Amino acid sequence: MSEPVLITGLGTLGAWGGGSDRLAAALAEGLPLAREVDRSAGYHLPQSARRACLVPPGDLAGWLSPGEARRMSPPSKLAVTAARMALRCAGLCDGDGEAGTAVVIATAFGPSTNTEALLKQILDEGPEAASPSLFMESVANAPAAQIAIALKARGASLTVCEREAGPLIALGTGAAEIAAGRAGRVLAGAVDEMIPLLHALLDRFGALARPGEDGEELARPFDRRRDGFLAGEGGTVVVLESEAGLAARGGRALARVLARGGAFDPTAPPSGWGHGHRALARGLRRTLERAGLKPRDIDLVVSGASGAREGDRLEAEVLRAVWEGGTLPPVAAPKAVTGEYGGGHLAAAVLAAAGSPLGPTPGFAETDPALGITPLDGSPREAPAVVLATSLAAGGAAAWVVLGRG
């Protein structure tokens, strides 16, 4: 990377509430944050998954005016709130650096609430009844656009739709904008909501963790008994700046982007994981090599493992191939706490690089011999100097970001 890129602010909200301090506390404690999903609409099967990591009501208060909120879908509200949190964390205000500020936001499903409402309207009343205001906030790029409008960010506005890999791709894309001199500042992150219809559909595809014999729904990443992930929602946005830009205005950095990269697994089916771990491992090695790093330089892996049966299998195969049979560094699996989607994994990686401790992995109890990975158990560890964040997506996309201390 030609120009050092720094993370100077972090805004996040999800099942942990609003603020990175709350997420840091939840990760250190290592307890899942899921609660019951509203099943009154009848979308769910009788024995379906019942829980998801949902944003508590009321956590947007104070971040959006009533006039702004009326024009926004739920994901747009989450995105703008997270962006304002990130700016405050960075010591900036709305509108600072207007012309040179770009926005890069990832989303897996877009504004599901407005999409469902729009389709119901068309089915019930006919196409001519389709609401322009609902349509405007049903598209995937609405959250990024609303951030740009609310914060007067006049640089590029980009939306990434690469499922689980999206948040790290968004961060890498934002870092590339800074490094290339196309933006002086970037707001990069991810947002998703988890409505009952989407939750029910994910369950019908067999993606979600079901209640075990003890009645618990746990993600169990890397565990032999894993049977799916906990769905989640939320928004996470980071502020990216160049080293020179931060020095000019004064301030501090939370973390430094040391490397970014990605790859694609052509063996993956459209909605699942493939078997191309060797190709993905080569992509990760190249990512490290471009930054002058070797696998032994990594102090902590913040894995995108979520409890997905095939996703965790591929994640383990890639890591083992990169380390070529050697001892892996400690591996964290924060999606056991935050759920899948909404940017919790990205926020956890930034917090880890900033020195925040990551606690035990809820649900992990039985090592899977086929994977050979035991995630963090809560034992005290030194703060890592170099953190590798990994994310493999259903459909074939893969993304990696290496973070260092600020």
C-alpha cells in the first residue's frame, strides 16, 4: 500500500446496543446476544429457529432527527447512526471534509422492511399503487446514499453486495480510495436488518442454528456439533484517513490498515461454499506478501466462522493451508456473540487491533477433528500487534484485511 491508511473512528450498534464500548464488553464476556424473533406473521415453520441478534428498541434515539428518520428505511437509520458515532469517535463533525469524503457500505440483503412492504403493496393493490418513497428506500444503495446526504459527503458513494465478505471488502475498498488519493476521508462499513420474513427464509434454507437438546440456539463456530449461524442485524462504520491527513488535523488512530485483499472460489455454488481452499489460500498468501508479511507475523485471527457447517469447514481449510501444517495463532470467532450480518465481525476486528480483549467463544465445546481449530476460550492473552480478519462468503467471494496498532 503506497499511502498508510488509518482507522480513526468506529461506530457500531447491534444486539449489544449502541457504541463500541458495549460491544467490547459483550465480546470480553463471551455471551451470545440473541433474543426471540417475532413469529406472529406465520412465516416460520413450527420447529424453526426462534432467535436472532437484534438491535434493542430505542438505541437510535438522539442520533437522528424525526424529519430524517421519516425518510429512511431501518438499515438507513442504522447506517447514518453508526456513521455519526464513528465521526464522533474520530473527533469529527457532520460535514467535515465534505468534498473529499467518500462512503463505502456493504449490505447482504438491503432494506428488507421496505422491500417487503413494496411487494405487498404491488400484490394487494396492483403495480400502479407502488409507492415511490418505498421504492427509493428498497434498493441496496439507500444506506450509503443516506449517509452521504446526512453527512454532506460529496465523494464517491459505493455499495458492496458480497454477502458475508462484504464488510471486509468495503473496508478494503475504502482504504484503496485513500491510498490512491481519490478521497481524503472514507466512511466504510456494513449494515443489515433481520426482519421476520428474512429470518424465516434463512431458516427454510437450513442456514440457521436450531435449538439443541438443551433448547439452546447457539452458533458453535468450529464446533463438531455446529448446525448453522445466529442471524444478526446492526450497523458498523469506520472512519478511514491517511496518516498525513490525520497529522494535519491532529487526533489519534485506533488501528492501521496493513494489508487488504480478496479472491474468488469458482467451485462455490450460488448460495453455498465450495472446495477451492487451495486457490483461496494462495490469495491470502499474496495479500500478506504484498505487505511484506508472513503467516508467522500474525498474532490473532479474527475469523468469519459463524457456525455454518460448510462455511466453517472452508475457513479452517484455508487457514491450515496458509500455515502449512504449522501452529495457527489464536483464532477468535466473534460471530458466536454478534450473529451473522450487520458488521459485528468488522467492529470486533477493529476493537481487537485497538487492544480490546476478546473473551471465550460461546457454544464451543467439542473440537471437530476435520477442522482442527479451537477458538478462544477466554484465557488472558497479550494484546496482538498484527490482526488478520478473514471472511469467506457463500457464493465464492473471500476477503482479508490485516490490521496493526494505531
